Amino acid sequence: MMEENVPMDGNAAMGRLRDLFAVDLSNATVTCETCDREGPLAELLFYGGPVGIVLRCPACDAVNLRFLDTGRALNLDVRGLKRVRVGRTGA
Amino acid sequence: MIEAGRRLEWLNARVIEVRVENFQVKTIVSEASGWTDHAAGQHVDIRLTAPDGYQAQRSYSIANAPGDGQRVGITVQRVDNGEVSPFLLDELRVGDTIELRGPIGGYFTWEPGDGGPLLLLAGGSGVVPLMCMLRARAKAGDLTPVTLLYSSRSDRHIIYREELDRLAAAGDGFTLVHTLTHERPERWIGETGLIDRPMLERHGPDRGANPQSFVCGPTPFVEAIANHLVALGYPGDRIKTERFGPSGDVK
């Protein structure tokens, strides 16, 4: 498909996810359902297309999150994650 | 840091400057009405709409220092079969309007006062968010010790070369080290070859000082260096990474 030198990890997904979430999730700690790796959402591997994004675990490559914007609806699939932890400001 | 929920609206931004950085890289500065200030390392989403309605969207690191009014700078590297970069580099003119939204992201960020010492490791166009940190530091008069180890294919590929030299000449605690991976020009006084553990040991700050590391570049670069840093005893929770590279298919 296309190639661009742009961010290719969770950092690149934050704008899209802000269509759905009220806060920036870069620092959210996520736990992979498959391998239990725990780390910031920003570190997940990014695969993006025109309408959707997929974030994969950097340790085991399992799909952690899918996000699809059809124009009419935003679709979120986080079956690949065991847990998402969002710290409060200053906490 | 979690910021209060503010909906990110698409803003119209008028291009006010297009600057050639090297043979394949330009910086595009636009003025976005409604832009709120950013932190160094944050991103902006750029959206292009074709006449037939087809839209392409990319995330770019913000290049200009914070506190720059409504100006947003991005530095774009040419990718020949790219969908967005050829338009930004070849078609876009001063006075044109693009759509953008941001600032985005709170992970790969540094602000004056966050402390250090800082070790910045750049591969190719991965230098962009790190340059933003250096600009923010210089603008604030921040004296945090910082080392940039910057890997480029050749000296033609170096981005921001003159500005980096100027910043390094200020003598305010910024140390600049270039390495070239594919050639060694005559009279080259920098490093050559890939960044490896001995090179990191030669130039990195004392691990005992609890340095903060930011690594940005292509995925193999980021993975190799993060592993080196951990092996050398750098605190793992103080190593932040951002992968730049070709955007691929959803797999």
C-alpha cells in the first residue's frame, strides 16, 4: 500500500482514539490478553489503513486493539487486552 | 499525564512557510486558527481530502518549539510511493490550506523542568520530535544536560544540520554526536556505523544519574537501541520509544 515516514506505534493512534475517548490514552497501561505483557499503549505496534487501525503487542504480535471509523459509527474491539489502566492526573 | 477531555476538532491551517531541510526533506509551517500550545514530542494529525472525497490521514511529530502562537511545523521526508508525502512536498504551496488536529499524545514528551540528564537517540527522520525537545530546551534557557546521538545514512541525509551545530555551539550543556551508517566523507570527525553498545558507552550519560532516554527511528533501530540501553544498565522505565517508519497494511 502506501509508505510514509510517520509514527508507527500507539503514538500514531491517539488522534483517532480521541474521537472516542475523552482523555489521551498514550500513558494508559495495557495488559496483553495473550502474553500478559504490560506497558504504555503508546508502545503498541501500529498498522493503519484509511478507515481503521490495529494495534499489536510488541512482545507477541497478538492483536490488542482494533478501531474502525465507518463514518457512521466508531467501532472498538479490545478483546486482545486483558486490562486498560488509566492513571488520574498527577497520580 | 491525563489531560481534561477536550474534543479534538479539525482545524483549517494556512501554510505560511515551506523550508527545504535536505534533498528529500522539507519543513511545512502552517498557522492553525484555534491551535492550543503543544509540548515537545507531541503529534498532529494531518488530513488531506481529494476532489473525489477520498481522505488520507497521517500523524506527524510537531517540529517547532512550544510557545509559537498558532504555528504548527511538521518535517516531512519523501517516500516515493507514498500517498501523503509527495503531495506535501511537491504540491503544497504557501497560502494553501490543510486540515490538522492536535496536539496529540502524552507519552513521548519532554518539557523544560522535567529534568534529565537526557539521552536522545535519533535514526533518520526520527530526529523530528527530539529536535522539538532541543528547541524547547533552548527557548526556555533550560540547562538540563542533553546528548543527541543522531544516526543518518550519509551527511546528505542529515536534517536540521546547521541549527543543530548552532545549538551545540551554545555551550549550554548540549552535546551533539553524528554517526553515518553508509559512508565516511573526507574530514568527517563524527562516528560512523550503527549505534552500538561501545558507541553508547562513549557518549551516553552516567547511568547513576538516572538519565531519561528518548529513542525515535525505524523499528529495527528502536528495538536494537532499547535493548542496548537496558543491557548497559539504563533504567528501563526511563527509556521511551517512538517508532517511525513506512505505514503498512492492516494485517
